[in-house]
Amino acid sequence: MGETGESTKDRLLRIAEELFAEYGIEAVSPRQIALAAGQHNQSAIRYHFGTKETLIETLLTRRMAEINARRSAMLRALEREDRLADVRSLVSAVAVPLAEKVQLTPEGGFYVRFLAHLFADRQRRDILIAREDEAALLRRLYAMLRRLVPPLPDLIWNERLRLMVGGVIHALAGRERLRVSGDPSWRGLPETAFVNNLVDVGVAILTAPLSPATLGAMRLNDRTSKQGEGRCCSRLSGQRPRGRAPQSRSSGGAPQSARRSAASISAARWTRGRWRPFATR
């Protein structure tokens, strides 16, 4: 226990959070954390946490528990006020507790910048967050939002959810970096306006209508994927793709299909629907 009453384990967590925020997760080693925390024993991380990944998990668990306490209080208030069916209120429950952590506590700024690095590391983020009990509250919020927004394909919903959550995290982290940089030319929105605008953008991401262009691109990708799977399966089984006859050759050795006119090939493809405009489907 140090002079400030901070345990060695807590000091290691605090220093790790600050270093991760400043330099990124991959750039910081357990040895650097131990030295920055004033630990002459460079095995301090292994002694207190086992691995760097366990340290990250401990840090994430601690911070999420603090933020989720506020998030739970917000959800209870929404339930009392019969506002659980309001999309903006639920998006606020995602964004506001993290924003308040940044605004009201010294460690909040380091945490959100660490979180931005973590969110950018998809493999580490998914492994850690998937096994955190504290993530259950966020998953509940996401499920409630999914029921309230217009129906969307799963892939689109998942992508929009990542954009919304990532947008909140990175916007808060970017603002905090600018704030601590001391750049006199930086001028941002007032705190309240900034957070409200952040919630507005989150609502817009989740509720925006699905455009014909996006839907058409998804259909094209789906057809291309199915055609590729069919060709792959046919090669593996030694069978010809369904509906494709063996090519016969003329006396000149060229396939008869090669002598078809471009117009007849285009018409055949059009008949099979491969080039059908997306808007008519």
C-alpha cells in the first residue's frame, strides 16, 4: 500500500489505463506498465494479474460496473416514466453514462481513450466483451432498440449498431484528446449540446431508412456468393453446375457457345435475372 492508500494492484491498473489511452494497447508491454508504476519487480503484472489480457479484462470489468450502475438507474427511471419504447431515451442510456464518466471523473478521459483503442481491435474487443457479465445490460438495451426500429436485415442491424456504439466511443475519445492537447485553436460544442447531438446522431444511424442502393448491393452480393458456393461445391463433388450443359466443340475445336452473339448471351442472362435492376425485384 502506497502513501496515498492506493494498493499496488490498483496503481498498476491506473497506470495501465493511462498508458493504453496514450499509446494504444499493443504498444504497451507489461514491463513498461510495471516500470511506470514504480515497480522494480518487472514481473508485477504476472504476479497480480497473470497476463496482460487478464489485466485488460479486470480494467474493463471495473469500469463497466461503474458505468452500468448509472445505466441501470436510467433504465429504472425510463420504466417508471413509461418511456422504454422511446428510441432516443434508450440511445441516451447507451451514450450518456459514458459521457458523464468522461466529464465528471479524472479517470474517465483515460478510460474512454483506452476504450477507443479496444474497440478498434476487433478480435480483442469481441473476446473480452462477449464474456463480461456486465455486457448483459448493454445486450438488453440493444435488443430493446432492435424491436423499436424499422425491420432491418441482421447484417445491416449489426453494422449500424457497431457504427452507433463506435461513434459514441470515438467521438468522446476524440474530444478528450483535443481537450487535453491544449490546442488553443480547438473550439467544440458545449458539453450538453455535444452529448445531445451525439445521441441525435446515434438515433439517426439506427432509424435511417434502408436505401434501394444498399438493398440492391446486398442482393447482388448474396447472388454472387450463392453462385460461388455452387461452383465450389460442383468442383468438390466432380459434378457440373446445375443447368449447365457440357460444351460441344465444332470441327474447328472451338466451343459452339463461343459463336453465340453478344446479344443472345445478354438476353439469356437477362432472362435468368442476373442483370435485373434491383429496384424491380
